[in-house]
Amino acid sequence: MREALKAPGVVKWLFVRWASVHDNLDLIDLARSSGVQVYAVSEQNLATMSDTVTPQGITAVARNIDITLSELLGTKRKNPAVEKKKHRRKDVALIVICAQIRDPGNTGTVIRCADAFGADAVILSTDSVEVYNPKTVRASVGSIFHLPVVTGVPLEQAIEACRAAGMQVFATDGDAGVDLTDLDAELSRPTAWVMGNEAWGLPSEHLALADQTVAVPIYGHAESLNLATAAAICLYASASAQRATN
């Protein structure tokens, strides 16, 4: 909630259970200082606004914050999350594209990892989970308010736009002939990572769209990595290489 309130113009109304007002005075002050309307409501009314069985006593109504590809990669940069990141890099240098990701927890965790490693944006392709799914928002732990998220874009269009913006496109595949550890100078270049569905990964026709397919090497006995874990490893590798050359 705090991160949502810190994001300019995102939260419209804040609702606090009467019994929880004293415990949330700092959030109430933050909301009011940001021009957010604050309402104290009954426990019954708050329960109707929340998707959880045991609400924490505070909830909010916020505006949609996803942006378009043109806003991210073009000249239209009106979204507060985009404006907030403009001072960090002159150009977009690191993006993760989630292709048909269905699990909201994974999606939120990928957004959190992208935020942690300084990525410029997350793109959710068509048929991916709804970014405003409450589980996605909670799993992001506030990171959804820190960086731009593009939603509902066909994978082919997302890849084409990233490549047109000067980015190389890497797709993860456990059977790829190139390991992440084989890449050196390549990782320092602007990169869009494509991550596939949790169950079946990326189909061959989508792998063919990438400039390079890359496997995350596994040295132990585990058969595979969780989607969000693989995304974290790839994003960290790119972020480290990019910062080493700056």
C-alpha cells in the first residue's frame, strides 16, 4: 500500500476500517499529503471491497497503470512510472517479456525481480495473466508501482518493437545449445529476455523469433527451474554486465 501511495496519481481513494485507523496513521497522512481521499468504513463494508478472507484493515481504489509499447519504446512518456525511471538510463536497455504466463504469483515475482535488478519494463503478452489480479499485485510487493508494465501485446509484436528499438532478443530454453555462462560481451548490450509458460515453456515458433536461445545451466539434480527463478538469474546476469561496461 505504501508503494502505491508513493506513486504519483495512482491511488484515488483509501478506505480504512474504523478499528484500524490508529494503526495506519502514517499511511493516512501519506495519502492525504498526496491528495488521496481517505474514508473510514465499517469492517463489513471493507470486507466487500477485499478479495481476502481476513482483510488487513485497509484497501484502496487505484487507476490502471499499464502502458503501451509506444509509450515505453517511443516518444510518448506520460506514465509516472516511466517518468520516474527516465533519469536512470537514456535508453531502454533491459526488458523481460512474459509469454502466456498464467500463474499470478510467478508474474508478480517476475515484476519484483525486474524492479530489483533495474530493468526498464515488463511486457506481458496476450493470454498472460491479468496484471491487476490481486495475487499478482501482492506477489510484486510494491514493485508493480516502480516500473512500467505493458500488457496484452502479441509476442511477435513485442519482439519486433524491442528489436526496432535496438535491443537483442534472448529466449530461455532448457534445451538450448548456448548456456547463460557462454555469453559475455553479448549480455552488456540492450536486451529483451523472453520467458515462456510455466508448464511448457516457449514453443518452437516463438523460439525462432529470438536472436538467441539460452539455457540457464543446472549443476545439481533438479530437473528445471521455476519461471521466476530463471527470470531472476537472466535479469541479474544482464544487469551486472551492463553496469560493468557503464
